[in-house]
Amino acid sequence: MEFALLPLALVLFASLFQGSFGLGMKFMAPLKWEAWWLVHSLFAMIILPTAWALVVVPDLFEAIAQAPTEIIVLAMVFGAVWGIGGIMFGKSVPYIGMSLTYGIVLGLCAAAGSIIPYFMKDNPNAAALPYVVSGVVVMVLGVGFTAYAGILRDKQSEGEDKAKINLKAGLVIAILSGFFSAALGIGFDAGFAEGNGIGKYAQELGATAQNSSLAIWVVVLWGAFILNAVYSIVLLTKNKTWNSFSEPKSGKAYMWSVIAAVCWFGALGVYGQGATLMGNMGSIVGWPILMGGGLIISNVWAYFNKEWDNAKKPFSWLMFGVVVICIGMVIIGYSNGVS
């Protein structure tokens, strides 16, 4: 029983990090967005994943080299697709705030990141399909309620700085980000490829099943970093903001960039360990739990950051949307025990 609870405990613990990393985006100044994002991406997608994997996966790069080329390429491609969603997430937070961005992005990301891997399985559990689909539908409804909360809040913000609140642009970016961001979980599932994936070769070289997931993340995040780095460099060049790195009093911004990176990959690293222990349905069940838990944590932070002050009715709708998303998460989670 203890072992059965361990995967769930790991995924829930990961959600603490998942719901917290966006907080760092509120402390970018005086760095420009593209400078802050490049530093964040380097730590979150290259330095931290590789360092952690090197510690717990013997012969890490040998394990990756042994995996089929098509699996490595597929994992990297999905990582790159997520990179588009990650960039959009970073752009959406300044427009509509952390709370609303998290609600939309995590809700859609959880839904797509659960249903798509199900149909990618060679032998999916047919009995679980109605629960997976039902859970996804419920979660999408919850996303609709959170978006409505943002519309209500926007109507009450006529006296606020409109340069900081752009609901229409923020909603479009957040919705697209939610779908693209699901590629990260799909990429992990592609790298898992039970019986012939990167994790299998990592285990053959001495890694535990739990730690073998870190080898998968290294490959997926190569693709993610390439796209994020290129985009940041293009902006730095286009906007002539390379000097942003040497802005005075930017130490706090650098610190939050690294803290956000630790939280971001901390979520993925711990989630991967829990999902691996869940077995073949791990990514289908674990991913929405990670997103749903992260959504709850992000709203706790948003509440303390006073994003919904003087907006009691919109905040009530937001909370209702969160509850609906969590119900969908529970339905999908239940599917793992159906046979």
C-alpha cells in the first residue's frame, strides 16, 4: 500500500513546484523579458536537468545514445513544440496575471496532455477511455469558467493601468499556450516508450526505474531549450537589448530567474519519477494531477499577491472554475484503477 501511495505523493509534491515557478516572472525588472527568459531557460532546461540526471543515472549519455533515433527525435520535437507554449506562457502573465494564466494554461494543458498520450499507446486501457474523455470535458468547462472570471475582472478594472491588463491578447496567448504546453507531457510519454524507450536503457545501465525518467527529460528539454534560446536571442538582437544583462541592481531579477528554474524543473523531475512508478498509464493519470495541483498552488500565490483584490464576484467564478478543473482531474485519476 505504501508503494502504491508513493507515485501519487511524488506527483502531488511536484505540483507544489509547478504552481510556484510563475511567481518569479513578477520580478523580471530591470532585466528585459528576453534576457530574463534566456537565463531562466538555460538553468531550467539544460543545467539543472543534466546535473540531476548525471548524479542519478549511470552513463547518462550512453543510455541516450542506445535509444532508437526516432524516439530521441520525437521526444525533442515535442519538447520544441512545448517551447512555443512556454514562451506564450511567459508573455501571457504580464497581460492577465498569474492566476488567470495558470487557470487557462494548466487546465488546457492537463486535458490535452492526458487525452493525446492515451491514443498514442499501443495497448491503451479501453475501459478507462470514458473516464479519460469525461475528465477532459469537465476540465475544459473549468477553463471556460476561469476565462469568464477574467472577463468579469477586466470589466471592473477600468481605472487600472491598461498597459498592464490586456484581456483579449492575454486570453488568446494563454489558450494557445495551454495546447502547445501539453507537448511536454506528450514528449515525456514518447521518450518513455515502454519496452524500447530512453528510460529502459537508463535502467539497463544501472538507474532505478524512478530515476530513469530524468534521462528522458534531458532529451525532451534539449528540444525545448533550442527553440526558447533562439527566440530569446532573436529578440535580444532585434530589440538591441543585449546590454540588459549588465543593468545595475539586476541581482534580484537573476536570483528569481534561477529560483523559477529550480521550481519549474523540480516539478518535472519529481513528476517524472512518480509517473514512471505509475506504469503504462502514468503519464495519462499523473499529468492532469500535476497540472490540477499546480493550479491550486498558483491561486494561493495569486491571492497573496492581491491579484483579485476588490473583485469578489470574479474571484468566486475563478474558484468555481478551479473546483471544476479539479473534479475533472479526479475523474481522470480514477481511470487508472478501471479495468
